[in-house]
Amino acid sequence: MGYGFHTPDGSPLTDNALHAYLLGRLDFDALLPLQRRVAYDITGEPGSGAVLVCEHPPGITVGREGSRAHVRPEPEELTARGWPVRWVARGGGVLLHLPGQVACYPVLPLAELNLTPAAYVAELQALVIDVLAACALHGEADPNAPGVRVNGRRIAHVGAAVRGGVTAFGLVLNVDPDLEPFRAVHCDGDPQPMTSVQRESPSRVRIAGVRTQLVEAVAARFGFARVSLFHTHPGLAPRPEAHARATGTR
């Protein structure tokens, strides 16, 4: 039996839905408890899974393979740039988060999928390559650290975790960020050149379109029959602008 969701008799599930949350801009303070809440929600529901798709405010996260030495700026410069540094329990090294990136965090039960953590990371790289192909770009798995390159330049980072058998974190794809700030960090410990979908593409790229392609790629890679889309989650506090519209104060 290959990977993917199956019934107890080994037949593939044919009506399971991926719950996809398109969340816009999301702080890490909100992301971390939300991942735990979503992981709890899918536990005990056969064939259940979710994906959180968002953008993060500027900042730096340091995974298990990273260190402070990979962050070049001194604390004063980090403060001036508005880049808080967080140590997070995920694979991979240092990652600079900027506007113009899309973060894609599948929340999936690995045992049900019949996947090892290493195989799961390989699937994340493969789904990025699928999305790049839809943008007429040729991506390749990075041989030095989990991620994807285009024309020898890093375009996506993969840094996942598994907690209680359920995945957390995932990947970050450079759609159209300012590439100059990446000089300030050694992403994944490697001072390699960075690129983006927009830089490599001959035509204009819409970030909303890339979000949709990522969700579709997650559903296809992990065997979901359909996708249910949501633009918020009950575990998130209402955004100020949404609250203002709902109450008529704007």
C-alpha cells in the first residue's frame, strides 16, 4: 500500500476533504497556538487534514539546524529593521520572513498517510516543484538543505516538524519579496543566492494565484478528494478591520 489515506480494508478514501485556511497576514504569536488547535481538531477523524496558508510580518526564525551565527546583523540593527528573532521547533536553519512570501503549513497525520518524516519533507519539496511547473519554471530539490532551487538559486525553504504524529510548519515560497535583505542572513546556514517566482517568471505573478496553486498541490500530493476553503479560523481573534466592518465602525 502506497502513501495516502486509506480505509481499514486498504482502499483509498474517495471523499475526504482538505480544510484549507487562507489567513492573510499572520503573526507567529497567533500561528503557534493555531497549529496546535488544528492538529487537535483533526486527531481522531480518519482522512482528516488541513493546511494553513499565510504571510508573516518581517522577522527571523531559527530552526533546529540554525544558530545565532547565521544571523549577521547585531541586535541594534535587527531592532532598527524591525526583525524579531524567534527560535522555533522545526527542521531547517535560519529563515528570513518578508512580505511577498507565502507560508504553507500542512497539518497532516503521518501514520495515516504511511509516510516517514523524511519522505514527508521530500513530498513538500515535490509539491513546490509542481507549483513552479504551473508557473512555467523548472525547480529542483536543493542538495544542501531541504528546499527548492531555480537556476541554482534558492526559491523555497522547507522546515517541518512532527508532534504527536501530526505535522507542523512546512514551507515558505518566495513569490515576490525584496531579495536584497536576504544578504543579512545565511538561510539554512548557506550564504547562497536567493530568487523568487516573480524574478524567474517572464510574466506578472499574482500572489493569490500562487496561494491557490499551493493548496491544490497539497490536496493532490496527499490524496484529498476535495478542498474546503476558509478565510479565518475560530481559534483566531478577529482582525481589527474585519471587526470594524462587522460592527459598522468603519
